[in-house]
Amino acid sequence: MSRMTQIIIALAAVVVLGGLIFLMTWDIPAPSEPVTKTLNNDRFPS
């Protein structure tokens, strides 16, 4: 492998690991308003 390929692979690995760590530590807020949806009874077999 050439030196440039090794650098690109190392940078890609750092970006992926950084993204994974960010997603694991990010405290995603819950939805602030409730979601309601009315389902039509014709969609369900009786």
C-alpha cells in the first residue's frame, strides 16, 4: 500500500470512530409534543 492510501484509511477510521463516539454520548432530546394519528378501521381485517 502506498503512504497516501494508508493516510486516507487512517483518516476515514478516525472520522467513523469519532461519529460513533458522538452518537453514543449525544443526549438526544425526546419529542416535545405528542404525536397522534387516527388509523382507519378499514385497514385492519376483522
